Amino acid sequence: AWEHYPFNGFYFLRALYEQLANHPLLELTTLSDCLARGLQPAPLPRVCAGSWVHGTLATWMGDPDKNRAWDLLCNAKEAYDRVMQDASDPGQRAAAGRQLARCESSDWFWWFGDYNPADAVSQFDHLYRRQLVTLYRRLNLPPPGELTLPISTGHGAPEHGGSMRRATGG
């Protein structure tokens, strides 16, 4: 719901990260740093699938439009894997890898479906398909024609003008 923060939360997040980085009782790190220091991860006996949104994965999959978006991503990933098997140009490999990561963001799938406003869905649909087209171009492949067709239209009018559905039931 960053759209409700000024500048999509940029200044809030920057201030938060600065406070965390300067806190005397916290040590910020990354997975790469931990591995470099030889720290061994503790095994997790069980991990439950879920989400911070309604406790399910339905925000990202299950709806026919969301599933179609996943199919388009899977096709692009298969193309990426085929090209990367023989790709020798480190620049192309890096650019294609970065572009694939953009396409794999779960935020795209949030927007597909009928419960979000049509204007927002249309914009994110267009941007998502444009990211996939860019990936194909980074792979020196022609983008599939289906990427010219909208995935989802949306027609919801969420409460309070936001983009989240109200949780139902308990």
C-alpha cells in the first residue's frame, strides 16, 4: 500500500533504513555477508506457505488472469534458460538476468484480477508485458505476439480508494 505514502514511501523507507543502520543494538547484514563469514543457517523443520495479505497465496495466483500472467512468465523463463545455456557475452548474461528479476517480481501478479480498479490494472498490465518484451529483446528473441494483448482488465472499486481487498471471514 505504498501508494498511500508520499513519494511511494521513498523518504519513509530511507529514514527507516538509516535508523536501523545506526541503531546501537542492531547489526544489519546480508545473506552474502553471512555466508562469507561462514555462518551456517539453522534448519527450519517446517515452513508454512502463506502471505502477509490474507494469509494465503491467492493474491498472487489462482485467478485466471494471474495464472495467464504466470504462464507468460514461465514461457519467458524457459526462453531465458535456453539462451543462457549458450550465451557467452557476460554483458548480455547480466542484462538478461537483471531483466528476468524485474519480470519475476511478485508485485505484478497482485494487480491482475477483477477486484482492482481498471486504471491501475491497465497500467500494471502494460508495464508487466513491456518488461517481458524487454526480456525477450535482451535474449535477442522476437517477443511472442500474445504480449501485445492485455492480460487483465480489472473493474473493482476497493474501499478507501486503495488496492487491497478487505479480509473476509476468520
